[in-house]
Amino acid sequence: GKSGTSGTSGSTTISGGSSFLRQRRLSSRLEALRKERDRRTTKLRRALQEKMEVESSLRYEIERRGRRVDRLRADRDSMKAVRDREGNEGRKERHALMIKIVALMEGARKKEAKLRKYE
């Protein structure tokens, strides 16, 4: 590790004090590692929580826009139906008017022809 101890675990020490110091260094190193792990775990949990919140709000937004698109499609379809109905009625009216115009023009031509006969 970083403490610089690279000896074998079974080596005997000259005094019992150095064994105590090594134990203390190891336990403080373990404590530092635990704190680092806890810090990273907390950071990851926070990031995961934020990601889940963003995902949730995106899902809500997608659903909201989907409902809006559905409403717009329904509106468009009903407008199309009204336009088609009006179109059919309008065609019938235009057709009837054209027949009347043709009849009036025929009548006018006949009258004109009669008037020419008498000239």
C-alpha cells in the first residue's frame, strides 16, 4: 500500500510497539477507505436520484405532449368531417346553381333567337 510496508505478514518485530503502530496505520487507512466509499456511494445515490427525477419528468412531458397530439388529431379529424360535409352540401348547391344558370342562359338564347326572327 501507500504506507510503505512491503514486508511479509509473518515477520517478527523487534518491539511490540511497532506492531501497534502498524495496526493503527491500517485501521486509519481502512477508516479513510470507508469514508471514501461512503462519499462515493452518497454521490452515486444522489446522481441516480437526480437521473430518476429527470427521467420521471421527461416521461410526464412525453405523456402530456402525447395527449395534446391526440386532442389535435381528434380536432383535425372532426374539422375534416365538417369540411367534407360542407363540401358535399356546397357541391350540391353549386351544381343546382349551375343548372339554374344554364337554364337561364338557354332561356336568354331562345328569347334572343325569337327577337332576331322578328327583326
